[in-house]
Amino acid sequence: MTDKASLRAKAAIVHDYLNQRGGAERVVAVFHEIYPDAPIFTSIVDYGNIWKEMEGADIRPTWMQRLPGIMRHFKKYLPFYPGAIESIDLSGYDIVISSSSAFAKGALKAGGALHICYCYTPMRFVWDTERYLEKEGMGLAARTLLPFFLRRLKAWDLRTKTRPDYYIAISTAVKRRIEEFYGLPAAVIFPPVDCGRFKPGKGFEDFYLIVSRLNAYKRIELAVEAAGRLGVALKVVGDGPYKEALVRMAKPNVEFLGRLDDAAVARLYARCKALIFPGAEDFGIVPLEANAAGRPVIAYKDGGALNTVVDGATGYFFDRPTPEALMEAIERMEAGAGRFDPERLRAHALRFDRKVFVEKFGAFVDEKYAEMKRG
């Protein structure tokens, strides 16, 4: 962050919920790096499940933290989150940074404060309900009743769309959604990739890699089936509700490794022939992590991958969500895996490094805060 008046401003960070270690939570950790004195307000927090970079941070959960069984049943409390976020007292803060894929953008700032929303996507459960229901694997009763509630939540989402003064989208795909759903402009600043965690190896081994939460919408079954039919080795890192179904369909050449620590994942990135990224994601940091480790990517040609994968230069696309299309891309990689230069792949990933994010995000806040102060 550059030396501007915003450095002397009192800032607050608001995040939807801090009960998992995902990509959005890594971004919050970087916000904490930029604004180390800013409290992190959130609906709920699982202190045993936060990134180490946030250990010792001033994290302030709402009254939802005291609800019975909240950590285990946090999804069942869906109706409570808007009210919880609106109950956060942000008086006295000059800058509010909301980190939002759902509720945080609805935070109520004090008069005269600057509110910048870093948006991972507009609320998916109300704008892409069918995909959300598929993702969560809900039963018939939930699929019947939930849409009635989601209509009310959609109304709240629209009613609060102008609470941020500015939106920053994580990708051009998310920028388009903000413009379409909210009718508002958005800048684009790509999420930070911690390239320092990865290092290219010497050569590669004869296996493909998946690093993902094992949810239905991630389309891991495409890779499992394609690998099985081609007979190529596939290692799957991650866990989730779809794991048992994937294991049942897998052939012996597909190995499920479960959740691994960062160091183990980094070693696998550096050794794999290529990473397979079969889902349509809002951004997707995983392909860039593979590039930072010197390895190419096979990605579905949609969503955030359009911002991060260069066909023929950092990997290959497949353009239909079918095993056959993915098999064609794998066969292309089988013929050309050795042509990808690890240092060039890493150089590509460095364009998205956390240092780049810190500089761009800090400059954006500086500019908008200075404009606000000038009136």
C-alpha cells in the first residue's frame, strides 16, 4: 500500500464467515497483511480452522457465534446471516473493505466512510439456484422449500447492492455478473497467488493431478472417467461430500490422497505431468499454483480460467464438459508435456503474485479514498 492518507485512516474488514480455509480466506489474510490494525468482522469464526497468517488477528464474530451447533450446522442458519452482518457496528471507521460472496457486501458503514467490496461472485444461491442445489446435494424437501426463502434473500441482495461505493471483481466473469445482476460497474483485480510457496522441480513424473474440494459441481468425475478410459495415472488431493461417489467410479489408476498440507501439495504440483482443472470456477487459483511450480494445466474453457490459462502457452483448454473432450486434451498433453518451459510457466504465475495484488489493491483504495476526501 502506498503512502497516502488512507494509511492513516481507520479501516475495518468484513468477511462473510471464517469457518473454513479456502481461497477467499487466503484473500482475507492478505487484507490483514495490508491493514494489520484493522479488525476483521465476520458472522462466525472457527478459530481452529483459520489460515496461520490470521492467527492473532483481531477477529470479531457476531451474535451468531453463540447459536447452538453453529459450526456443524452453519448452513441451516442461512436466514440469519443478513441480520448478523447488518448488526456489525462500523461507526468510527473511515474505510470498510467487505470480502464477499454472499452477505458481507451488505455491511452498514458509517456516514462519510468509504466502502469497497471485493466480490468473489454475487450471491450464488439466489442467482444460480440450480447449481447451488446441485453443489450442496440437497434432498427433495430442501429443493422444494428453499427456493421460497431464496426469493426473499434475492430481494435483500438487490436492496443492499448500493451499500458498497465500489466493487472489485476477482475475474472478468464475475465483473460481468455484477454488471448484469446489479447494473453496477466493477473493476477487476485478480486474487493473490502465494507464488513463494511453490518451486519448479527437475523434470516431472507420469501422473496427472487434481487439487480440489470434492463437490459435485467441481466436475471431478470428468477427470476420473477420462483417466480411467485412457489408463493414465491420476492423483486426487482433497476431500468433500462427493468423494465416495468418485471412489466408486474410479479405476485402480486413480488414487485419492485426501487433504494434504501445503508443503505436500507443493511437491505434487512440481512433480505432476499436468494439473487437471475440470470445473467452471469464478477464478481458480489452483491453475496458477501449478504454473508457479513449473507445470502446465488442462482446464475447462470457461469462467476464471479464461483469465489465467493461455492455450498452448501455459496449458490446454477443453471446451465441452464431457469425458471425451477432456480425453482429447489429455492426449494432446501426452504428446506435448515436455514442451512447456517451467520457468516461463512460473513467470506467468508471478503476474498474479500476492505482491502484485497488494500493490494494485492498495493503489485502488488510495485513489478512491483521496477522491472521497476531496469531495
